[in-house]
Amino acid sequence: MPHSYPFLSTEQKKELSDIAHKIVAPGKGILAADESTGSVAKRFQGINAENTEENRRLYRQLLFTADDRVAPCIGGVIFFHETLYQKTDDGKLFPQLIKERGQVVGIKVDKGVVPLAGTNGETTTQGLDGLYERCAQYKKDGADFAKWRCVLKITPTTPSSLAIMENANVLARYASICQMHGIVPIVEPEILPDGDHDLQRSQYVTEQALSDHHVYLEGILLKPNMVTPGHSHAKKYSAQQIAMATVTALRRTVPPAVPGVTFLSGGQSEEDASINLNAINQIPLARPWALTFSYGRALQASALKAWAGKKENGKACQEEYIKRAMGKYVSSGAKGAAGGESLFVADHAY
């Protein structure tokens, strides 16, 4: 096999590595605020709030302006395209605000999942067309990392080798384009929690998905699912069992050169997502990477519920978000909290 031509200079590699390490500095994770307009519509419907651009701006402004208690907890924020160009009430662009707070600006760059022909309902992710030009512009506009989500499903006949190969190739192409522009790619091969598969089957498929993506490993972050059983599986597993399966899968597939693994919450409740992440960081196995979070729903569910689309609830919204970012929880039965509520959405897309 011909040797690949080195496409990054020493300076480019250092920039990418520095950005990645800043995002996953000790104690820090990622706020995923990159929900599409359609996904926000579903969330707002649940609190009887109108899905307007101004309401989306107001809600995200509350998250981005939460007080300095979140500073030790949030290393980066993922934006949706619209949000990257929105401003605070006093006219400051959101990316400028995030950078002034010492956090790294990220951007969702994929265009959503589409059916993969020749498979049993499997998908690939679109958006490679024009990605080179979009990354160049996003870098100029303040983004230093990006996110791209691919999805695999577990059924008796899936994921197929075609789906695994296609999605790995798409992720690799996306990642290399990002790196050419000084943008750290978050590689997200998500195994959906739909189904009744057990923990062992989930671990096996996760290991298949976390293959080598042939990019500059020191300049990427990985965003996988935790290894959990299917949402419909009858048996319940402890946080320690989930942690052992997750870390074992990572140790078998993820090179130590990768700076960090930023887990998606995958429909877990806010409490479960925190408890399982804590267990992952305490499991008695060597862990050469930072193991942290890149949560959307698991950081925002209670905050959104507290806000309810009302200006006067802004402070309550921020307090809920801060508690989640700091990993502090109240009883699941507390009024207004969504801490213990399942955030599972069947066949989740956003």
C-alpha cells in the first residue's frame, strides 16, 4: 500500500492538538447546543413555547450567559449554523461571548442522516458536498472544532458491514477536511439505543464502529455512545457493568493518541448520564484518554423545563443548567426537575 502523503504541517498539528486538549481539560466537557430547528421545535412543544428564531436565541443566550460556576465544567460549546451568527441582547456575537469565557466554539457541519441503499433501513450521513468551503468560512467566523454524527442500529441483521464501512469512510473524509482548516473534528459513530439487545451485543457493535479513521489522531475527539443495553431490554445493568463494558470497548479500539472521548448521552436521563460517566472514570482499568461528556439533552432537559419559554424564569433555567454542568442533582421527584426522566427518543434524529 502506498504511503499516505502528510497533509498537515507541524504547526497545523500543534494547533489541532492544543484545541483538542483545551476542550477536554481536566473536569471539562462539552455543551451540545447544536439542535436543528426541527429538533428545537419538538423540545419547545413540550414546554408550550413557540419555535421562533427569537425564542431559540433567548433560550441559548440563557445557557451561554450562565454565571462563572460553569467555567470549570464547560470546555467547548457546539453551535447550530443559525446560532453561530446570533447575538446577545447587547449586540455581542455568541462565538465572541463563548471565547471570552475561555471556551472553544464548535459547529455542527453534517446535513443529517439519509437512507443507505441496499440495506435493511440503515443510514449514512450527508453533507460532504461543499464541506471544504463551509469549514473555511466557519474557521473565519470563530469555530475551532466541529461535529458530525453517523448512526448505526442494532437488530438481528444490522449493522451490516456495508453500513459500518460507509459511515467510517464518511467520518474519515469529514475529519480530514476539518483538519485541513484547523478545525478539530469530533468523530461521532452513534449506536442507537433502540432495541432489546443486551449489554454484550452493544459492546460488540460499539467495538466494530470505533475503528481507525485514518486521520491525525492527536487532533480529533471521539464522541461515542456509552455501552448500554437496548432501551427495550428487560435486564437492568449497574453503572459499574456499563462502565466496564464501555472502557473495555474503548481500550480495544481507540489508540492512546486520541486526546479525549466525549460521550453522548444517548437518551439516558440526566442522572443516569452523570452516574455512568462517574463510574467510567472510576473503573480500575488504564484510561489513556480524557473521558468526559458532550451532552445536549442530559444538560438541558431540566433547564428547558424550568424556563418554559417565560422571561421571568430565566434565572431558574440557568440554575438548573449549572447544576447539571457541575454534576449536582436533586431528587428525581423534585418539582420542575427532569433529572430522572428518560430522554430516550426512538430512532433519534436531529
